[in-house]
Amino acid sequence: MSGYQFIHFEAYSRSGGKSGRSVSYVLDEAERRPGATPHIERPRPPIVVYGTPIADLRSLHNERSAAARQEIAGGRLRSIRKDQLTLLTAVASHPTPCSAIAADPAAAAAVADWEQRTVDWLRQRYGDRLETVIRHDDEAYPHLHAYVLPDDSAMRASALHDGMAAKAASMHCPLPADPDERKARNRTGDRAYRDAMRFVQTSYWQDVGLPCGLARLGPRRRRLTREAWQAEQLASSAQARSLSGAKRIKEQGEAYVTRTKERCSLIYRKAHRVLQEAEARKEAAEAEWKAAASERAETQRLLAEARKSAAPAVSLGAAFGTVISAARETLTDRETTIRREAESAAQPAVAEAEKRMKDAENKAERAVQQLLEERQRSEALRASATAAADQRDAAWRRLAEIDPDFHPDTPKPQR
């Protein structure tokens, strides 16, 4: 459902000040305690979407407030005043009615996405100081309440409020004595307050409103005609779809690259394993060859010993010569037989090792080719993402044509 964003910030003290809305009152309303929500027909307990429950937040706030100290004249420390702002809150609302969320799954998904983006935006701004975010669904529109606790020793929530901090910085120097100059200085502070809050609203729109298809401002605030407002809503929806499509393409591309890397890694590991097996077979063949060579050496040694043993008997006559000749022939035949058997046994292992090494080299070449092809596909995906970014820029230019003051990176006038 189209519409415009809403987020509001406020800080509270323990005493409540002139408005009477104290920290305790605000937390009672958030917790839906009896008597704290007369404007709600059927109050329901809040749903914690981030951080601690309201009861724990209340205890933590009270403990820190009691322990907080501020420095006064002379460097002394004292307890903080009851009217000092100690809790910063933010309220964000979505334009889809609660009744539509229950009946339309698409609307429910859109609100859930808005809720998660809002929580992420708050966490990015306040970090660990963001203690609790709750959701109320017992009113006409779903809305979130966020609660931020200061982490400085004096618990100054005004320092976390962008508008208050900007105004205080612009009026830091001593105020002039002249009443007119005081008024002028105060107007300068008010402008700094408004500019800071416009910047916050623009930041929220860029990170949450725009991706969710919500406009930066409503039509009445800018006195837009119905046709201009509808055109802006169409442009916002188109921009949201473009951003969503670009994000989806990017996620798909990253997933494809991850799968490709995994496949290439698997191919590489398999090729490495085949190479190791080939090396092992080669080593086994070499060991068999060494064993055959050793047996050959042993045969030659026996032959030498036989010759040595037969040498003294040469003088005994021709009869012994016949015996020695027969022994020599027998040993030579044995040597030849052993060598041929060793070579015949080692040849298949060597051929198999050479074949596996060749197969491993072919697989490695194919893996490199696949890596090159995957890189080309990744480049194509990157080009698609660039085209989606061009569509987004075109949508921004369309918004600029509708609203001349619009710029995606510059705060726009508000209020």
C-alpha cells in the first residue's frame, strides 16, 4: 500500500515538565497498564521486536538515573535534576491499516520488511544505547516505539536528540543581553533544530521509506494535487521495485558466484586427489623397479661368488670346466628371467600412473576454462546490476521533475 513515512522523536524526564508526560507515564502507556490508555478501546500488550521488555527497561532507567551525576561549579558532583531529559523515544508508523495486514499476506510482508528496516536504521544510529523496540497493533495502524537510554554519566537524552543537540550547539556561546539579539539567536537555534530534523527524516526515507515505497512527505503538507500525489506514489513504488530488483539480482549474482567457487573448489580438490593417487602409483612402480634391481644385483653377487669359488678348481681339469660352464649358463638364465619379470610387473603400474597424470592435467585445464566462463557470467550479472542502478537514477530524475527540491543526498525542506 502506498503512502508517506512517519517517524517522530521526543525526550522525557522523570518529572514530566510542563506537559506532565513523564518517563513513568510514557512507559505505562507503552506497557498498556490499566488507566494509561483511555484512547484505546481494547488495549493489548506490546510485542517486543528488539531488546528488553518494558519492565526491564523501566528498572534499568531508574537505576541509571539514580546513579547519574553532573558536575557543578567548583568541580563538584551532584545528582541530576528530576526535570532533566533522561529517555529518548521514537515513534514510527506504517500507512497500511491493521485490518488490511490480517487479510492480505502481501501487505503483512511489506509491513514486516518496513519493521525490520526501521529497527536496523535505529540500531545503526544509536548502537547499544537502543534498549527496546516494541510494536503496538491495537490501534488503526501498526507502529513501533523505540527507547534509547543515554550512556554518559549525566544521562543527557537531549544530546541524543538531533534537533536539540543542533540547537544547543548553535547557541553554545553566551546569550547577548539585548532582547532583540536574544530572539535572533533563538531563531537561529530553531533553524538549526529544523535543519537537523529534516536531515534525520531524509536519512530515514533513504534507508527505510524509499525501499518500502513510501513518500518523503504527505500531499497536504506540500499542497499537491491528487494527480501529482498519485504520480509521486507511482514513482515511489517503481523506485522501490527497482531497488528490490537490483538487490535481488545482486543476491542472485553473489549466490551464483559462491556456487561457482564451490564447484571449482570441488573440481580442484578432485584433480589434486587424482594427482596424489598418480604420484602414489608412480612411487609404487619405482619401488617395484628398485626391488627388481636389487634382486638383479643379488644374482650378480651370487654369480661372482660362484666364479670366485670355481676359480681354484680350474686346474683340476676339463671335467670341472664343464660343470662351471653349466653353472654359469644357469645363473645367466636366472638373471635374465628375473629382470624380464620385474620389468613386466612394473610396466602396467607405470602406464597407469602416466594415464592418471594425463587425466588430472586435462581436468585441471577444464576447471580453468570453467572459471573463465563463470567470470564472464559474473561480469554479465554486474552489467545487469548497473542497468538496475540506471533505472533507479531515472526514477530519481522523475521524482526531481515532480518535486524540483528533491535530491536523494540532500535534506529537503520540511514543515
